[in-house]
Amino acid sequence: MVNIDDFLKLDIRVGTIISAEKIPEGDKLLKLQIDFGDETRQIMSGIAESYPDPNELVNKQIPVIINLEPRILRGYESQGMILATGDEKVVLLYPSEKIHNGSKVR
């Protein structure tokens, strides 16, 4: 269990995927470029099996934890973590309406 103070340490923002591509070094990884309004970040995500055509993700808004320590995955830096759900297939979470990039999830 975490308390509310622990949860509030997470900086979760909504951004728009501006590019998505499969990387040759990893069968499960996609390299996403996500626009947060004041900056663009590269996020590596293990969702390639659920999204065989990465182009279908472009222009989608998704929530991302942006204050995680950067991590190197297959030689690429990941500057956050997307939020997703699913058991057999990964499904991304989307806002119900278009909002400003960089909007904080509350």
C-alpha cells in the first residue's frame, strides 16, 4: 500500500504521440516521441505486440509518468513511462476529450 503523499510524488501528464516506430533491436519495444507542449520526450514502451502498426498511435493523447529516472532500453533512452492496462493485449488509456499537451493528471 502507498499513501497519498507517495502517489502525489508522481508527475503524470498528458501528451500527444507525434511519432512511433518499432526498433530493430527489440521485438516488443516501440520508440515513441511524445509532445508535452513545452517539451518533447522519447519514451520506450514494450507495447509493439499489441500495436503491430505503430502509425495507428500517432496523434493519440496518452498519460505518461514524466518524473521517473531516465532508463536505457536496448540502447535508447526512455524519459518516462506510459500508462496502459490489459491482460492479454495492452490497451492504452486516452482522455475522453482532447486537452492541452502537458495537462496534469489529478
